[in-house]
Amino acid sequence: MAAMSTRYRRVMHDFFRLAGVLDKAEHAQQEAALHLRQAFGEDPDAPPLNDSPMRRHKVAG
């Protein structure tokens, strides 16, 4: 099974649920939603999971 990892620097452990306050949380939620739509085939316009930039390790912030 393939996996993707993004590290968000300088945020607290539970930042993901703070999208109304933190831009990084909004980005994290959008990124997670994109991957779920791709995995379930619900976003035909999204780039493919394999070999896409979203598949590589990233550091945000």
C-alpha cells in the first residue's frame, strides 16, 4: 500500500481541526480530502495518485 506524508512545521499536535484559524490546517484538510476523493474515484479531474507530486514527502511551513 502506498502512503504519503506531509509535515507541517510550527503547529500544535491537533492543528488539523483548526481550519477556521490556521491556514496550514485548511491546507491539510484540503490535501486529505483530495487524497480521499482520488482513492475512492470521486474526482476524475484530480491528478493520479501514482507518481504525482502529492505522493512525495513534503514539509509545509
